[in-house]
Amino acid sequence: MKFAFVIDYLSELDPGHDSTVAIMEAAQTAGHEVWVTLMHQLNVIEGKAWALLSRLHLTPVELRDQKWVAVPNWYTISETILRCLEDMNVVFMRKDPPVTVQYFYATHILELINHKKTLVINSPQGLREANEKMYTLQFSSLIPETIVSLDKTIIRKFVEEKKLAILKPLGGKAGEGILLLDCNDRNFNSLIEVSTVYGQKAVMIQRFVPEARDGDKRIILLDGQPIGAVNRIPTEKEFRGNMAVGGRAEKTKLTPRELEICKVLSPKLRKNGLYFVGIDVIGGYLTEVNVTSPTGIREIDYLDNTNLGKKIINWLEVQ
């Protein structure tokens, strides 16, 4: 099989952490071809999606001293060639957020791929519809009390009612721009002004869930079914558990409530063509649905002595 990955620059990826690299390694190990391209290398020619592609060869990471370690020159790539993406069996859209206008246009190019010939993960239409924060609003019974607004008065009223709240920009990744709001904070108005760009951009405000101190659980779903999870524990000086800001990865198991959340989400994810998803759960509440480039595979593989990349490739081989 031939796999193409739309990614960030290879030099920006961390092979010991990035799930994209883990999946590419698994595809290569299974004997498949791995090709890579960048978002700006996508094209439309005669009504079809084409890309400037390079064949990728990886030296897989190794587990040393309780962490994944890559050799200095962990990849080599061939010269770039122009190919129709329908020559591939699977195309992974793995460009990190933020979801910019260019990202939006890229999904329209990927929409031109004949789905009977090539599977696109995740569905271009699904990516457009599933903002990673706003998508959760479709599951009101699963999330903490939430508002979306750019109005300072509305935001203050909500925070005063809830005492503490979390502010989230509607774009971004890895905890970027997330704030803990206390209406007694003398910086409160300034924080809202900066976050909303002085009333021009809406933000999400959620009731603070105290169980956040016990961790922010990332659950990986494949075709709507959970295949692994990791609990991310915040440091003493942080309220965010994201590993990008120093959160500690801890082995975990799914609770009945978390399994129920997965069960409720599954039909909608399948309907939207969101095959590879990472959901975040805090204190039994769904907080995010990550669809662009969910991560966590490396940490789960290490803690659970598994290989999620292999599970993903095995599933794709029979689609």
C-alpha cells in the first residue's frame, strides 16, 4: 500500500513524541510505502488533487532509559515528484493547528480525491465541521457548563456564577492561550480583551473542573472505538495537563463514564468521517475532540507496552 502524509516540516517533528511519526514508522515496518508532502504543495490539476510528494525512509525510534530516542539523522527523503493523490491508498491530513484559511482551502483540495480509490483521514468535510473546541457543544450532556462569546459582560457574568472558569481560544493547540479565570482577578478585563482581540474573536469559557489537578485524560479513538489512553498530570505550578507545557504522562484505564462518552461520540464521529481522533476528558467531562493531528501514541505505547501505530495500519489494511 501507499500512504501519503500531509504534515508540518519534518525538521519540526519530534520523532520521540509525534504520533505522525509513530504511524509512519508502523506503515514502513508493515512493508508499505510512506510519502510526505506539505500543505502548500497541494494542487488541483484537471479537477483532481495532486501533490509534490517525497518518498520517506525512517529509522525507527528505540526505547532507552524510559524514553523514545531517535538517531540524529532519523529520516531520509527522495527527490520531490508531482503525483495524483489518487495513486495513494491512504492520505493522512496531519498538519498541526491552527486551522487557518489556507488549511481550510487544503481540505477543499483533498475533497477532490475519489473516496472509492483513496481513504482520506480524517474526512476533509469532517475537518471543516469539527472545530476541536466547538464540536463538543453537540454533546451538551457530556461537557462542563460552557459558553462561547466575545462579550466581556457576558463572560464576566458567567465567571461570577461559576467562581472559576477556563478560557480557551477556538484555534490553536497544546494548551496555547488557555487561561484560568477568576472574576476577582484585577487583570480580568485585560485578559478578556487580549484573548478576544478587543471583542473581535469569540472564545470558549467553561466551568473549571477541580478534578483537573488529577489529570487531563487523552483517549485515542480509531473508527469510534477507544484503543488507548494516557493521563496527563499538570505540574505544581500549572493548571494545564498538556504535555507540551510540562504535563507528566501517567498510565491509566478508562472508567465506565469515559467508556460511555466514547459510546455516545462514536456514531457522530463515524458519520463525519473522523476515523482517528483524540478526545480529552477531565473529571468525567468531555472537554475537547482533537481531529486535526491528535497525539499521545508514543506515551501510550511506552506506558502500556503496546503499538497503536500498528493497530491503525492493521485496520487500514482491511478497509
